[in-house]
Amino acid sequence: MVGGSGGKGIGASIPRFEDHRLLTGAGEYSDDYNRPGQVYAAFARAPHAHARLGLVDTEAALEMPGVIAVLIGADYKRDGLNAMLAQGNPKDVELFNRDRSPIHYPRIEPLVTDKVRRVGEAVAMVIAETPDQARDAAEEVMAEYDLLPSVVDQVDALREGAPQLWEDLPDNLCVDDQKGDVAKVADVFSKAAHVVRMDLRNNRVSGIPMEPRAAVAEYDEQRDTYTLWAGGQGVNRFQREISTAFGVPEDDVRVIARDVGGGYGTRNSCYPEFTLVTWAAKRVGRPVKWTGTRSEMALGDYAGRDLFTEAELALDAEGKFLAMRTVNYGNLGTHALSFVPIARGPTVSTGIYDIPEADVTTKAIWTNTSPVTAYRGAGRPEAIFVLERLIDRAAIELGIDRVEIRLKNLIKDEQLPYTNPMGVTYDSGRFVHGMELALELSDWGNFESRRQNSEQSGRLRGIGTANYVETSTGWPLERAVMEVTPDGRIDMIMGSHSSGQGHETTFRQIGASLLEVPFDRVDYRYGDTAFVKDGSGSHAARTMRLAGHLFAITRDEIVDKGKRIAAQLLECSDEDLEYDDAAFRVSGTDRAMGLFDVARAANEDAGDLPKGLQGPLRATTLIDKPMPAYPNGCHVAEVEIDPETGACILVRYTAVDDCGRVVNPMIVDGQVHGGIGQGVGQALWEEVAYDRETGQLLTGSFMDYVMPRADDLPMFTVGHNEVPTPTNRMGAKGGGEGGTTPAPAAIVNAICDALRDYGVEHIQMPVTSEKIWRAITGT
């Protein structure tokens, strides 16, 4: 479909359209927005993980220079505002208590009024003339705290006598869900020739977007409306959550966002600060701006992963997988912000292997930590990590080659469509071919010679692989609008939001291909609820899948209406018209009318047309039901370890991914690269850590929270195993999360392979050099 678009349509690896604007400093990020007469907000935050909040003394702060107001939770309540919803149970994979008792969802108080449940919760907001004045005054807010014991580990939180976060909700247990046939799985395990058991932890990490959260809001007294400028992964969600908190119609709240410096799920949510600055703008009668510090992001950004799993895999004597059983302990933090990771992960817990039975228990647990949300992959990296570590252990315990055992159990082409034991149906894929291609590109067959070379220089070398599958669904509501304008442009609108994915390029490629027009004639607009009326933002690798499908439908509607208009003007039947190369042509003749001429006629010469054909040449399509797809692939990691220090270097990495139909291969490769980097970070360095006694954050800066840098990563080898899905018009599956999903498993498998002669069975992530050194030395 590259043709009519000047070689820049679907399938073309063209440079990103937006990069010149961003690289020359013309980006519009949240902190770039300023309003005339604006004032500034800063927050006084709780220094304790768990405490009853007493008097909040604001007198000294109010006397500070430049201070306009100091607001506390009681002010918020007196203004009749609601606490914010935290009820993230996805309807298509909903969790239930096994006894069917109701699930309780405590709301989030933007300003705490009674009890602090984690370090960093806001207890007061200062509004001042300058940022420094606001910050200085915030330090003068004095609050009384009655300290309580805290708990930060989810397993500890379930123990008898553990501190209770919510007094009316005992045991810190929010959800106790079970899926699968318990009795049948138990019977399979009792008869299995071999059972592998492991306790595995997916460490808590943070998205750490390059751009800290920031916002500016203003209130229009005449219209009684609010406008918020704040970066995120979708403006409609912010609009919905703020209007719900304020108890006003959604149209009374306008949300605008342009460029976003990274999302990864961390920027999906409407944070309390966004609601507060919007409220404060009305309270003080001036625009209010807040720009968070890195320290505030460390304390307040919603986290990812943090899952502890007790896992078992049953096999027959030949290494055939028979059943899987897991108990997952998910750390929710203080609120049930999102069940997506602990609900979606289990749906693919058996991966792309033919495992007939599964029994999955999921417990969601409150702790005195920041809430956990969807972080790139959202449950699938956790599930794949558990599965692929079990498979490596099974191969070692049974004395079967690690590749052989995987190929023996992979779902074969002829088995598709395949329904896994969790009820998920994989519609398409070439799983065996994908793994074989990854093994070929990684030169797996010659690894032993590389191992020997490393040993000669005193190094240990290991190789690991992991197969994965994604379930890219995401919240389904999305609207696409396409219009052919009289001035010769194609205008495209959708509720998805770019946070670095290259949407301004790929959407233009879609529009250029579908309507067979030049790439530079296409415009893409997003990020303003004034014209983005519905949408769920960008997450779950959903954007290209939904965009391709919805815009294909809008294209059909535009072409159909265009034919009827052209038929009137060319005095022929619309059935005699064909659409080709941006023109409506009368079959068998040289008579034709261009697409943009038709649009111009519909707008400017409408009097010559029937009433139903007058006006803009525009089409709108809405989807409000899930449209799943299943990206999949195989990754191979190779590491080298210094046995004297435990230092581990990732020396080679190969990725083969089936993203379905690829719009721009170069952009997809970039997505894979970034995803691998985040997976490497989780495997080797990254961890949001809390003191188990006090609940204090131990990784509050980049001195303590370690991320991979460019020189920590090798050159990646990336291959595509492109199998279009039949579930949408584009055939796209998604490419945003595949890099992250298998990387931790592949890397830890490689490390354990390197340490095989030391009898190391497993090291919990992050696998730091200290942990490796201790495993080698037995200390």
C-alpha cells in the first residue's frame, strides 16, 4: 500500500516527521505552557509512610513573601469536591473474589485529611507568585502526625498482625481471585513424571519518563469552565476524571496536551496534582502552574511490576508440558489504581506453548507504597518471566536441551487458532519459525566457541532465550475522524496520544496509503478535548491496530460519499465510478474528478448537490468493544560475567518479533530497542526499594535508582516475523511492548547459564553484580 503515497505509505521506513520540530527545540511539553498572570503551586508532603494526620498548621506559610493561599484537604471537601476514583478492574479480564464478595475500592484524596498511607502524600498546597516562594512556603507548613507501623512487602502484608492500611477492610487483601480448573490441574500434577517449582519475584520498577509531571490550569469565570494543560497518554481520561471529581459535565473541563516526554503506562493516570491545580485556579482566580521535581517523581510516580509468584510446571518423562499452577501476590500500593498487570498477565501465563491446563490464583494486596499501575507490558513481562524461568529449570532438571524442550512444546502452525487454558484464543502466528529465526540470527549454534573464548580471558559466558506473547487489548473506546478539506488536505483526528512513538509520521503514512494521496498532504491532530471527543489514549500497544482499522472504515465512507458526489457532477452512476490514485474515474473513459475537487465542490458548490451530499467530506468511526491481537516473538540474550567482581555485561541481544502488519519498520525497530532497554534495566539494575521497617523510599534519586545507559547496551539484532492478524482491517498486532516482555527472562536465563558450574539455580531480579558475586562465592 505504499503506492499513491509517493513511497511514503504503509510499509515504508521513512524518518519521523516530528523529529525536526523536537530536535530544534520547538516541542511543546507541559512545562512549556504558560498563561498570562499565572501563579505557582508547591506541595507540603508527608514524611511518614503511615500515620494519622492531626492539625495542619498553615499560619507560618501564609505569612511568607508572595504567598496567595495555602489549601488543605478540608478546603477541598468544603468546596464540595469528590475524592478521585481508583477502580482499575478491566472488564474484559475482570478479577473477582473467589467467594464472590464485593471488591472495595478506596478513593484517592488529593489532599489527605485523616490518614497518611505512604511517604510523599500531599497534605497542603501552597500558591505563590513565584515557584521559589511557593516551595519555601511549603516547607513552613507544619503538620502533626501520630505514627503507625507500616508494611511495604505484599507477602508481609498478609501475615497475621500486619499493619492495616484500611481499618474497615481487614487483612490488606483487596482481591483473592482464582481461574482455571483446580481439581483437574491437581490431578495432572499428582500424576506428572516431573514437577518444577520456583519462587520468583518481579521487582518493583518505575517508568522514569524524561519529562517530570507538570501542569497549568485556568478557570473561566464567565463560562464556568476549566482548562488544563498537562502531558499524559490521553486527554480524555484526564477530562473524565477531573470532571467526576468536580461533579461537572465533561464538556466543562477542557484538557490540552501536545508533546509528552515518555509515558510507559506511568503517565496513563490523572494524578492528584492535576486535579488540584485545576481546582486552585478557581479558588485564587488566576492560572496556577506546577512543575514537579525529580524527587517528587520518585516519591509519587505510580510504579510497575512488584509481583511475587509461587510457580509450578508439570511435565511428562519426555519433557512435554502438562499443566501450570501459580499463586501471584500483587503489590497494589495504597490504592487499587490498576488491576491490569495482575489480571492480564495470567491470561497469557502459558505463553505460546501447548500447555493443556492451568490453575492461577491472584491476590491483590495493599501496602504503604505508591500505587502500582500498568508499566510497559503490564503483567505480560511478569508472566513470561515466570514461565520461561520454569522452562529453563525443567530442561536442566530433566537433562533436556533448553532449545529442544521449547521447540517440542511450542504451538504449531496447524494448531491455530489455539485457545489457551485461560480462554484466550491466539488467532495467528508462526511461533516455531519465529524461534528458529531468532536462533539463526543470534548464531546460537556457535555459542560454545564464544563461551570458550570468554573462558580463555577469565570470563564466564552464558546464553538465554525466551518466547513471549502479548495480549494487546487496552481500553477499547476510540473514535477516528477523517476529513478531506477544500484546500487539499487530509485531516485525521484520534484520541491516541504520542509520547515518543512517532504518531505524526505513522498516522500520515496510514492516511496517505488509504486515500492514495501524497504524504505531505496529510495532517494528524490529537491532544485537545475541544476536538478529540472520545478516546482512551495510547497504551497496551493498541494505537496502530485501532488506527488502521478505524481509518480504513472512515476511508470507505469517504470514498463512498465521494463517489456519490462525483456521480452528480460527472452525470453518471456512482456504480460506474472507480477510486484510484486520489481520483474518481468513470470506468472505460478518460473522465475523472480528483478527490480534493470533490471535497471542494461539496463545500463551495453545494447548491448543485442533493442535501445529503452537501457539506464537509468527512467520516467518523467509533469502536467501543475490545479488538484483541497477540504480538509474539523470541529473544536471545548473551552475557559475560567477571567471576572476581560479579560484573555482568550484556554482550549480544537478538530480537525477533511478530507485530503483525508493520506501518513503519524503522519506527518499530526503535520501539523494540527502547523496550529491550527497559527490560534490561529491570533484569540487571532497576528497583524501587523501601525500608521494610520505616516505609521510607530508599531509591529517591538517580544516585540510588540505576538505569541502563547507552554504553551498557550492545548493538541489537532485530528481525521481523510478520504475520498479519485477521482481527482488524490493518492486520496490525502491536509493537510497543514486545521488547520489554521477554527481555528479563532471556537475560536471567543467560546469567544462570553462565553460572551453571557454580550450581546457581536462580537469582532474584535485579541481578546486580553484588548478587552474582555472592552467588559465586557462596556468601
